[in-house]
Amino acid sequence: MQPAELVSRDGALDLVLEAAPAMLPWRGGERWALTYNGSAPGPTLRVRPGDRLRVTLRNGLESPTNLHVHGLHVSPAGASDNVFVMVDPGGEHVYEYLIPADHPSGTFWYHPHHHGTVAEQVAAGMAGIIVIEDPLDAGPPIAGTTERVMVLTDPRIGTSAEVVLGWSPMDMMRGRFGDGVLVNGTAQPVLDVATGTMERWRILNASASRYYPLRLDGFRWWQIASDGGRLTAPVDATGLVIAPGERAEVLVAVDRATTATITTTWQAATGMGGMDGMGGMGGRGSGAVETVLTVVASGPDAVVAAPSGSLNRVESLVDAVVDRSRTFRLAMGGMMMGGGDGMSFTINGASFDPQRIDVTASVGTVEEWTVTNASPMAHPFHLHVWPFQVIETSDRRTPPSGWKDVVDVPAGGWVRLRVAFADFAGRTVYHCHILDHEDRGMMGIIEVQ
Ligand code: C2O
Ligand code: CU
Ligand code: CU
């Protein structure tokens, strides 16, 4: 159930990613999907700090596409992580990413980013993981663990483009919720594991809209990394919620022979509950529980020590000198019941305009951003290229100790974060990672000079 893996050699990884529809195996039959190299998720790319990653993107779709490396701290300019590039059907583009030698290790991902087609393409299957590994991955408590990636998606299941891409305007307004959660393209997979081992899972929420509150019954687990790499120390993963675009790395102590499950719940706590009264969330009620994965452990009982000690040194921005403060107000307007047409999705009152630069910042400065949410729905806020730290939130969540690139902004709430624009000049975007909201305008352009 693991995606194919492509690994860098001698400081470089060179590959072709072909974006194209394909039929994938599904419960003895087939399902239609949009894929990279014929699979959904696409291949896992495994690289190291200092590597050069070169991707030739070929567009075998009927709509324009491009490629974004979500979470990588690389240049947004030229042939690097430039989301303003457009690759027409039949065309290709060669991306070259120079990964800095001091890039944090962690779980990142790639997906299309052509404004207007992002939600459709990602929801239909186009996403893959990028792992950056460094020497810390070979030390305790990670050495000796069994590593797996888990890409969570919830596509429409069907045998034709008409079914899989046939979303209504109402779906697009409140978010696309498909036919159940898949792990690496499989529904409710069963994972066989051995007692006496520690599992290490890199979990990515690649869904277009859905939040995943995750609950593991049967084993203890700890979160060791979030979006931008390791936390300073492991934390109990009880209550883990992964918003669209977010990642979490967890360790799972397999200490006895049992059958454990990961479940997820449709819940109001994510702020999505506000949409319930409208028959939202694909018709499922708040509180409905769905199995994500079953873990079957066999072997003699064994003691598996909890991970302890320091994982990482993260320079905290809490005491940093803030050079500039800004506010971003996320809002939805218009008729909610009108089928979605006429809805507006804005940041500071404006919809995305590719010709307008919304924010100009300076290399070498630290900014504090307060992101407010005036709408009845949660929005996961995302910034490209420059990771941030969450300082404070309206719902008093404990901010994670590591770097983030997506943060949930609860309905009617706010978050405060700090960004260090330490390097890389250029133009890129920040946006809501409910991808229909992004496609409909909840996105702005930042230029760093
Ligand atoms: Cu995951 Cu702007 O992207
Ligand atoms: Cu991104
Ligand atoms: Cu949103």
C-alpha cells in the first residue's frame, strides 16, 4: 500500500511526472482518477538537504496544470516553485528546485496549483509526498522505526470523468466531500505489523476540503513532526486533527498483539458544523465515525519505550523583534443557499487578482500576521515558501513547537503567527487550503524583495 518511491543519488533526483487520467484498481474493478505517472497518490520523492530536484512535468490532462512543492523552502522564482507558470494540455515544463543545505527534514508534498483548476485536480487524485531526510532521521528515537507514508484523500469514486469530476456548485461552495476516506488510494486498508516495533507514519491530508480528526484505539502514539519538520520533543498524539494541506509525523508503539483502528469523525469542533444545517459534509451528520485504517499486530507482547528527549532545536520567534504587523481577514459573502453561484471568497475584502500584489515584504525581516475568520466555516490558512510559527490562537490550542505552513483558523476565530523572511526574494501566494475557496478567490499575492 506504499506509493512507489524515487530516491535522490549523488545530490540529485531527476524525474518525469506525467499528469494524466487513468483507471486504477478498485475493489475487484476499476475507478477513474487523475494521476501522476498512473497512480494516485503519485510517487514519493525522497531527497536530502542540498539536493537538486528536477521535475519534468508533462500535461496529459484536458485542462491547464502546473506543479507546486508545498512546504519546501525554495525560491518561488524562475523555474523553481513558481505557481504563476501554466502548462497547457500537451505541454511540459521543467522545474528545478535547489534545496538549501540547511533545509529542515520533514514531510512535504507536491500538487497542481493552476488557479481555477486546483480543487478539481487535487480532489481527483493529483498529489504526492516529498520526504526530506537528514542525519537526525538516523538517530534516536527514529532509528529502527518502520516508516510509512499515509496520504489521506476522499475522492469521488466512479468509472468515468463525468462521475468523478461532476461536482455541483453547492459542493464547490462548502467544499468537496467525496465517497469516504482513502489511505494511499485504498479504502480502509489493513496494515500488518509486528509487536516489539515502533511504527513511524508520515500522514498528509491531501483532501480538497475535509478535516481529519484522528483517533487511534489500541496503541499509544506521539506526534514528532508537523508541517515543517520536527517538534522540539514528542507530544501525545491524542486529539490530533489534520486540516487540509497539513502533515503530522507520528510514532506508534506496537507493544502487544491486537487489532487497532484509526477512525475519524465528522465533527463540529473543526468549525465545519456550521454547515450541517444545510445538509453539508456529503450528507453525513456531525459525529459520524468512519474507519480510516485497521492495524493488525502479531507476535509476543513486548515493551516498547515511549520516545523521549529532544527531537530538534527550533529557534523560537516568540521573542523575535517584529518588524511589521499585518491583519488578514478571511470572509465568505453572498448567498449560501443559492447553490454557490454568487458566493465571494475574499481576504481583506478582495478576491484573488493575478495582477495585484497584496503584500510587499522585505528579506531579513520578521512579520507578525493576525489571520481572522469572519465566516461560519473554518479555513486552513497557508503560506508558500516561508514557514511560520503559530504564536497564539483564539481557541487556545497549544501552539506546536515546530515550523508550520498551514494553520486552521476556526470559524469566527483568529490565529497569530510569525514569519521570518530570512531569504528568497520573489512572488508567491498565501491562501485558504480548502481548494475550492482558493480557486474562487480566497488567495493573495506576496512579493518579497
Ligand atoms: Cu498546498 Cu498553495 O498550496
Ligand atoms: Cu503550498
Ligand atoms: Cu476556506
